[in-house]
Amino acid sequence: MTSSSSGINPLYVFNNGRQSALWLRLLLWIWIQQVDRVHTSHQHFHPHSIKIPGDITLGGLFPIHSRGPHGVNCGELKKEKGIHRMEAMLYALDQINSDPELLPNITLGARVLDTCSRDTYALEQSLTFVQALIQKDTSDIRCTNGEPPIIRKPERVVAVIGASASSVSIMVANILRLFEIPQVSYASTAPELSDNNRYDFFSRVVPPDSYQAQAMLDIVKAMGWNYVSTLASEGNYGESGVEAFMQISREAGGVCIAQSVKIPREPTAGEFDKIIKRLMETSNARGVIIFANEDDIRRVLEAAQRANLTGHFLFVGSDSWGAKSSPITELEDVAEGAVTILPKRASIDGFDQYFTSRCLENNRRNIWFAEFWEDDFRCKLTRPGVKLEAEKKKCTGDERIGHDSSYEQEGKVQFVIDAVYAVAHALHNMHQDLCPGSHGVCGNMDPVEGRLLLDYIRAVNFNGSAGTSVLFNENGDAPGRYDIFQFQMTNHSHPGYHVIGQWTNNLRLNLEEMQWSRGDRSVPESICSFPCKSGERKKMVKGVPCCWHCELCDGYQYQLDEFTCETCPLDKRPAPNRTACRPTPIIKLEWNSLWALVPASLAMLGILATSAVVITFIRFNDTPIVRASGRELSYVLLTGIFLIYLITFLMIAEPGVVVCALRRLLLGLGMAITYSSMLTKTNRIYRIFEQGKKSVTPPKFISPTSQLLITFILISVQVFGVFVWFAVIPPHTIIDYEELRPPNPDLARGILKCDMSDMSIIGCLSYSIVLMVTCTVYAVKSRGVPETFNEAKPIGFTMYTTCIVWLAFVPIFFGTAQSTEKMFIQTATLTISMSLSASVSLGMLYMPKVYVIIFHPEQNVQKRKRSFKAVVQAAKSLTDKQNGDVKIEPDRSQ
């Protein structure tokens, strides 16, 4: 017994018990084992199911019977919601199997079960779908002759169509997801089924109640109502629908919930009179949002009639009311003006022809059809040994549906057909991908992997039976498409539902077509609060999200009219009297600001010091110290240091196209020049001594010309990146009104700046940081070179200090992102950090040399030229010293 898709090993589950899903599967496995021990003889006999053979089997869950009384699972037959919907699945299977373009050479079969409108019973029935995935222990089962039984393996169900009620779908979905069996419902609309974490294998071709709750909220708003009550039948459908409406109304605002009343599952006598009395406690809330079943809707209308409140309540009903006549029969006066909603649907002519042609002879596959026949024609079929009751007429078998009985296609037939076709299209697409050119089911689809099939189901997009597109979003929900009806009475003899609008992600409502009590065309009021006085705005009342009390507009809002406060445009702030908006002042970093004076002073000192070094080097250009320092690279490096200091003045200068262009170019260029030169120097030293350890042949590219070429190549990367930036986004200035927009609008300012965000500044410096880090790595590698040859040590100390400076820069720069003086602090931090890094380089690399040149000229003399052979000897001595073989003092004579 294994834990693969074909079965579950309980030991494996115990060994991996950390996963709760596996624990649940273990408990289910134990349960089924116990059930099978009791019912072994009937293991594969399903007296309450329809079996249609096929290459691939789909499951079906339909409420063939209603919920039975206490202690009984099933009650009366449900002709429309049960038989019509179930036959719609069989009809769809027939159409698919006869379609040469859809799943050619593959026959779809089915195992259809009756849920009896009860979630617990449906759960027991749905275990049939997972039996093929569980290997059962039959070692203790023997036939009467002592031989082990021959047990046929149950068919594998790849997907389940259903269920109808949301409570049933929720119960079944919890089991099917454990075995990765996709489920496509044709009628379950509870919003919680949209939770893709809990019901990840559940999809539906009908929109969730959250969509119709949004549509109902849009209707309420379109009629100008802001104070309504809600009424829900106890249970998943009613409570979830009302909860969705309340949540959406809270988020959108503008509608207050006066009362939220729940109708008990088993109401006591007088319960509905109490409900009407409670609704009248907030009589201004004439609008009533109702998510209830047909029986509860009817009893609410009856209670309103008894209370002599005909015409007072204005009902907005969900799809359970829809365009049905049964809830309002003989209660038309009370229901007049009710606005109801119904998923957009169409009658399927092909199904009508199919169903009305069904008879006892040609529909033997439907095991409940005989029961339907008796109920539909109010007759009794004769059975051997059963005596016909005297008051019952005998069924002849010649009766015809729709001719000898009333027939009207049930509203969800279209969605049942679409659900079956959705799975068929998914299987077709899967077959094309996994079995290209194969006739029939290939090995890659035997068995069908549930999670992969789910992906294909979620990806389908085709025209359904009514001509509308069938597709799913990431949560497995179908798009919301609704027709909006109003029950109108043009005269008392011809009441009826009239289409007054549609909702498909947005509302299209024809208010002129609406009609209310006694033919009134004006929309009645259902309001919570009175309009505010001039100069005030509506503020939501805590605890009643959609009601308001009046107060002055605050923040950046100004009074637009008696009812509305509008936010000023981004570049404006409200006037002191808040009746208009005025321009927001524009500021920039001023030269006389402390944030500019300190960085500018440091930069000026740096420029003077750099100029002094350059002048000294030019004046003593041919002296040994200048020549030994690598004149060419030194001048390049000093140019980079000069540019680093110079960028401070560009960062402080008033932004303009030229200034912004120079900021982009020079912000990273100075550092790139500086650290490219240092990297070239340290790399040269490292390569020389590494080569010296191996041979007496000097390494390549150590001449001054080569060093300059390498340096300019490294610098060109930065220059190229900047010019690409120029090409993609030309430099320009912006006025940022969001950065300095505090709660007090009097302090709001627009900041004139270049189009350089924080991340673009970091990006501009990133290449230089890479050079810096690389240079530091080479400096660390060269730290052991003898002092006589160690030109890398000053660079190493420079890089260590520079890294510390920039490590301190990052938290300061980003830590002030929420400050009201963000621009000033970040500009000062950036320029000071750059000046400090330039000063570190200048002070450690060149100030000692200038000091010797100016104050100790006697040391600025030619020493014996150092040959590469001496370097080789020093490198080998260093290697021996590190290995502990011999201790050699450095040759001070060189």
C-alpha cells in the first residue's frame, strides 16, 4: 500500500503527521475502512446513484430530494432543482460525447449522486468519489468458501459537478480538496467559497454573492437611499449574502445599516410579526435588503400585510427571489415595487427539446425518473406485487412532459451545462497538451492529475450554452452578470416582473422605467441623515459606517457644495475659510540654509586641498616621489576627487535641465574615476606579487599606458550607463507636492527637484560601490606584501575608512524618508558622505607625499630602481614566511 495518488499508507501518514491535510486523510481512510467492513457485500452497489460508463468519469451532486424530516435523510422529490438540473448534466454529456471536435475518441461518463439537500448526507455520498483513491485492507474478508473476495476497483472520478446549496458545496469541498479532485458548482454562491486558500479546488460558473451584494449596493445608491435594513435566512446563503453586503457597504460608504435581522431556520409562531415590528423600530429605513429562501420571503410579506404596512417597505431581493412568482402569489400589493436581481441567463432550447422528449422507455438511465413521472403527472406506476391505491390514477406511460403537465425550464440549467462543458474543455486542452496526436486517453492522462486539471479548468474561456463567455478568475469565480427586475402592477389584474437594468461590473439602471406603489414614478426615500449645512461635510458615524454627522471639511478638503467635500488638487491647498483652493508655495534648497552651508564649506575646503595637491604634483612632476606614485593614475585619481567635491555644488544649485543632467553625469562619475584608479593600482600590485611567486616573468598590463587604458575602460561603464539613462528618460525637473504634505495644509510646500528618486541616486552610485568593494577586496589580499613594496596599504586604509563612511550613510539616508525635511537631510547626508570619502582618499594617499615634498625635500631623492627580480625574491620570501619555513628580513636597501 503506497501514498501515491492511487492510495494512502497510514504508516506514511503517521511518519509525516506534521501535515494536517494528511491527518485528515488518515481519519477519512479509517472511517471508510469501518464503513466498508460493515457493507462489504454492497461495496460497489449504489442504489442512490446513476452510473454512466465512459473513458473518463465525472461526478455529479444534485438535490434530487429535499431534506427529510427529523431522522430521515431524504424527503420529497425536487422536480426542477433536482431532476431538471441532473438531466441537464446528462444532456451536456450526450452533447459532448457526440461532438467530433470536443474530446474526440474519448467518452465522458458520470457517477451522479443525490445530496437530499443535506450537507452531512452529501458528505457521506461524496465518499464514493474518493474510494478509487484509497486502497482498502481486505485481508480479513473471506468468501463463504474461504477464498479472498474479488473486488472490482471503483471508477476514478476526475472532477465533480456540483453541488447546489453552498452549505453542501462547502462540506464536500473540504473532502475533495484533500484528494485533489476539482469541483465545479452550478449554483453555490456563498462568498466564503471564493477563499482560494481554504477551497482551492472549488470553482463555479455562477458569480458569488459578493458580486450580487455589490450590485444590490449599487442599486441602493442609484436610488439615493442611504439607510436600509437587512434580512437574512439563517444558513450559509442568507448570512453570507448579508455579510457581504454589509462589508461592501462599509468599505464603499454612503449606506447605513439600520437593522440586521436573521430569520431562524425553524421560526416559532409569531416570529415574522416580531421581525416586522423590529424593522419598524427604524421606520426611516424603508429599504430592506433580503437574502432569504422562497418560504421566508413569502412569510415576511404576509407579516407585513397583517401589520397593515402594505407599501411601506421597499424590498431589494437577491437571486433567491429573482423573478419567481411563488413567493408573491396573492401578496402582490405588498411586493409591489420590489427590486430583485437574477444572474443573467437564457433558456436552452436544445434542453427543452431533450427533456420534453424523455419518457419511461428512453430514460432508464435516470433511476429517479419514474418517481419524477409519478409526481409530474400525479399518477402511480404499477409494480409487481404492489396494489394501486384507489385514489391514485394509473400512469399509462403515454403521458408527455409539457403537454400533459406544466413545464418551465429551471433557471440553473444553463449553468449546469456550462459547468460540464468547462470540465470537458479543460480535459480537451489537457489531452491536446499531454497526448498530442493520440486517439483516446494516453498514459500521461491515466490517471488524470487533479491539480493539473484544476489549472486547465481555471484557464478555460469559451462561449457557453447561452452565448456568453465562461471563464474563471484566480479564485475560481465566474464574472458577475445580472439582470435587474422590478415587480410592477400596471393594473391589479396584470402584475409582473419587468427588466429595469443590468449589472456587469457596473450598474446600468433605468430609473425612468421604475414604478412604485399606486403607479408613482418618483423614487421613495430611505435615508439616514439629513443634509449638512453650508460649510460642513458629512462625517461617518462610528458604529454606523454609512451614516454621518456634519462638521467642517478638514485636511486638504474644501467645501464643494452642501453635501460634498472635495480634496484640493495636488498642487493646491485649501484657503483659510475652506471655500476654495490656493496654490501651494514652491521651495528649494537655498544657499544660505544650514543644510547647504555645511556641505558647501566642506566641499570648498576639499577643492582647495585637491588643487593644492595637483599644483604641488605639477610643480614637482619629475621628482622621485611624484614619479613613484604613478603620475598618470594620480592625476586621474585627483580628477575624480575634484569631481566628488564639485558635485556638492550641483546638488545644492537650483534644479534645471542642465543642472539635472550634470547631477546624473557627475554624481557617480567622480567616484567611478577615483575607485577605478585605486582598483587598477591595487590589482596591479596584487598581480605583480602573485606572479612573482610563480615565475620571474612580469605579468601583462602593468605599464602606465596599460593602467590608464584599464582605468578608462572601467570609467566608461559608468559613463555609458548615464548616457543610456539620458536616452531612456531625458533629464528634467519636477515639483514634488507629496513629500512635504503634512496634516496641516498651511505647512504644505511643493519641492522643486530633479527627476532623481532615492533609488535612482543609489543606482547611480551602485557601480562606484562595486568598484569600492572590489578595491577593498584586493587591498585585503595585498595586505601581507612587505612594506618596501606595499603601495596597497595606504589604499587599503583608505578603502576601510571609506566603507565605514558609506555604511553610516545608508541608514541615515533611508531612515529620514518620512521626515518633513527629507530632501534637505538626504542632500546634506549624501554630499557630506561624498566629501568625507574624497577627503579620506586625498588625505591618506597624497597628503603624506605632499608633506614630504614640501617639508622634507631631502627625502625626495632617487632610490635604487626596483627590479621585477627583487619583487620575485620578496614574493618568495613572503611565501616562505607564511609557510613558517624561514624568516627573512625585508631588504631595506632596495
